[in-house]
Amino acid sequence: KDRLKGGRCRLNELLEEEGCRSLKDEVLSSLAEQLEVRVRQRMEVSIEGPRALLVTAPHNIYLRRDGHEPHIMEEYTTLIAQRLARTLGGTCLCWSRAEQKRSELLWCLARIRRGEGGDFSSFLDPRNRDPNYLHTEEVLQNPWFRQMCRLAERWREHNTDGDVRRSLHVDVHGCRDPPITPSHLTIGLAAMRNEVDSRRSSLSLARVEAFGALLKAELSAVLSQLDLRPQFVLVRVLLPALAEGRERLSGAWALEDRRLTQSQQALTYAGFTHSCQLELSKSLRRVLSRDDAANARLGRAILRAWNLSFGTNATLPSLPRSPASCAAEGRDSLLQSGPSSSSAKARVRRSCPPRLRISSAQLSS
């Protein structure tokens, strides 16, 4: 109850100035336990519109990773993902705010008790599996994946053409600034390439390559307007064949790893037609966190590239937006999206369907 002038809470002031290190470890433990009670739903689903477009941010908390050091939280990815979902008129899936805070408290507790060089894995909640590093044998029972699958199933239920409806998944991640990472934005399409190579996709390799080229052109135009430091390559696209091994930040684990990224899960198991992994440098994330209009331009660029990859430039009516979004975007043009399935001719998949089809009964079990 100790408050500063202006009504600000003294505890919040201390946390802003010094972070969780200003608290004793027993206080951190108590706060984490209280949040454990409050966390009923570990994940948060934000529905921003009716389109079959899903944006995920799986690394907005600290996570244990089998056989490796914990995965560090990627700052601003939740904020960016939610803003992209709003622009795209789709849905955002991320860890809940309470789970984020609990993860941060546990991480701070680990640093206090183990020091900078200790193993922090034992302090993190083992129930929170890394959604981007799931073993093939656990994916079907993973809560994060099941939520993704529920959304895909719901969109298919409202579509007369079944799972041939075009759907887009965008997975938002953070990476280190150049030159450690060769570009400010890396677009990983290896999962889409693997679906083509495995003959599970209705798309041809040429279509996937065109999608990558359009994403690079559209997103480069957006990033060129931002003050990104250091000045370096803005955008690159990774589209390797998984048979050649794993390429870092490409959006897919190698087949021998028996692990699945979010993009691999979305395409192979959940039935999405398109998926891209976006790796944003820290400099880019910082700029986007402060500029809602830049986020909106980024979202429209993704939507435009996806739309143009079908060879159409149709414009959909604008979706309802919040006052803040309208103010930030000004008089920008209306959103574009791929052609709706209701106007497209029914087509037969040229290749085999996803390896596994998840029924509503399985999801509700």
C-alpha cells in the first residue's frame, strides 16, 4: 500500500527501476506461487477477426528445452504478434500474461540462487513445453498444438470446401542483431518446402518460391522505411530442402531430429496451406514495439504478398478496428486477402493429405 506521489505503487516503481533482482528470493517464490494459483489458462487466444489467419508467439516466456540450455524469452514478440493479428483480421496465440510474469519471476529466482553460470532449467515449469521444439510423439497431446488445431478445425467447419481453404500461419520469433544474424528479418519457409518435397502440399515448389519472393519484396519495402541499426541486409528468405540437413532459422527441424517447429505442425498436422517463420532482430522488434503504424504496414505487406502469390489482387471490405489502430494507420488502404473459397471452384488435392487428421472428438478428449 506504500504509494508514491501521483498514486504510483512503490513496488511497481522498484520493479521498473531495478527489476526482480530488487526482491528477496523468498518474495519471488511467494509471488510465483500466487501466480500459479491465478493461472487457469496458460495460453491466451486473441480473436481479432474472422479470417483463417493465425499468428503465434511461442517464445514470450522462458522455456525448458530437452537436452539443451533453456530457451530465453524473446522480447516484444507477443506485442508484435497481437498487432499483426489485428491488422490481418485473424487470431493470435501466445502464452498468457500471468504465465509470462510467472516465468520471469522463476527466471529471476534461478539467477539469484544459481548465479549467472548456473543451470536454470530446474527452476522452470516442466509442463510448459517449447511449442517450437516438440517431439513427434508428443505433438498430438500438446495443449499448444491442440489449440492451434481447434482453430484450424473451426475455420474448416465454416467452409464448404473443407481443408482446401487457403489458410495462413505466421510464427513470430526474435533473433540477435546483425552481423550475428545475417539480416534484420529472416523468413523461414523450409516447412512449406518440405510439404512440397513430401508430396503432401497442394502447392507446387514454384508457388512456394513465388510466395517467398513476394514476401521478401513486400517486407523489404516496409523495413527500408525504418531506422534499423546497424545498417545491414534487411530481409532474406530461407527455403532449404530438409533432406540436406537443418539450416538455422529456416522454420523447420531436420527429419532426423524428430522435432517439429510451429510451421511444421501447422502444415503437416493442422492442415494450414501456408506458413512462414519470421525471425526479427532485436533492433527491429524494438522499433515495432514503439510504432503501431509500422506494425500495421508489416501486416499489410504479409497479407499482400500472400494474396499476390495466388495471382489475384482482390480487395476485401475493411474489418472493424479499434480507435487506436485507426489513429495509427490514418488513411492507409484497405486490407487485402487471398480469394475466398466461396468464389473459388472446388478442386481436388493433387497430392496426399496431411499425415494425420485430427477430429473434433480427439481435440475435446
